[in-house]
Amino acid sequence: MQPPVRASCQLATVVTLTAAIGITGSHRMATMLDTLAADAHHSLDIKHSRFLANAAPLDAPAHALEIVQRVSVADATHNCWAYRFGQEYRSSDDGEPSGTAGRPILAAIDGQGFDRVVVVITRWYGGIKLGAGGLVRAYGGAAAECLRLATRQPLIALSLLDLQCQFDDLGLVHAALSAFHADKLDEHFDANGAALRVQLPADQLAGLKTRLCDATRNRVHLSTPEAA
């Protein structure tokens, strides 16, 4: 951990998980997003073709491909999928006509207000062609309905903060951190006092700033952690 840069009692933040990320439109940028609380499943039959949707929450983009491999059915006609993880996204038509499967699945993820989610839709062909429009409606509809019925979990914006304080103020600092539900990620000591790195809900930052500054009579030094 780099020593915090001394500054006046002002708070700068690094958002580590924000629901205001996305690249599909300004409405997404301004909307609080959800992820899945648990895996979800949905199936439907359209003109003798069966569509099975599997949706799962993600903790990293690489996790999406692991889930795709795990839930794909080898003897099915197609295993189409899409995932969204912040500004990163991917999709696959897996042999369906270009743009008729993966993109509609991704559009359903975005349209339902989800992030950090992967959806895999397995299709067993039933002998009747659906056409490009029918495929878009089938894949997009299956994904949207799967997500609509799923249990949602709000994504919470988190911020990082480095701070330095004197030994005499350490008790006051810990009391403030506890009151604002800040998690202590690192703490070390030197001749000048204590240096801490904490993480907390972004909407608690303004209150924490006031509490720390008031409690220590502005003796605490707050700074933004250096980007990794």
C-alpha cells in the first residue's frame, strides 16, 4: 500500500462498483442497475423448437465463459449467449443467422436493467424455421422473461478512501468508520500515527467526511488511493 498523499480535509473517491456504468445509452448511465441474486431458468416452446434460458450472476468477465461451457448442451442445435459486465460485453449467435440471437439476448439484459449477468439460451430445433424476425423475438423474449422472473439484487456503488490520523485520534476514526459501515481493507502504523484504507457505500461518503473532520478537528488527512 502506497502511503496516502497528505491533503486538506477533502474527500476524493474511487468508485469500485457502480451501477452507473454501461455503453448502450444515456438512460443506462443514469439508472441504478441490478444483478441476479441467484441463477435463473426459463423455457418455452415456439413452433416445435424448445428454448431453454439459463441466467447467472458474474463476479468477473472470465466467469461468463466458464458458465457458458458449463450449461451448454452438446447435442442441442444452438447454445447462444451474451453477457454484460460493466462496459465489457460479448455475445454469440452459435450458428444462428448473424444478429438474431446473441444481440437480442444482450439487449434483453440491458433492457431489464441488469449488469454482471450472463444469459445462455439453448435451442433444440423443431423442424419449422422461424425466420430472422422470429429468432430475434424468440431469443430476446426468452432472455427477457427469464430475467423478469429472476430474483434481483441491487448493485451497490462502493468507494475507496485512504486516511492518516494521529494515534490519539484512532479511536475516534474507528468509531466513525463503524458508524458509516466502512470496511477496513488495510491498516499500518508508523511514527506519525496510523494509515488506513477503507471501503464503504458511496452514498455514505459525505457523512463520513463530516464525521471524521468534526471528530478530529480536521487533523485527519484524506486522499484518493492511486489507481492500480
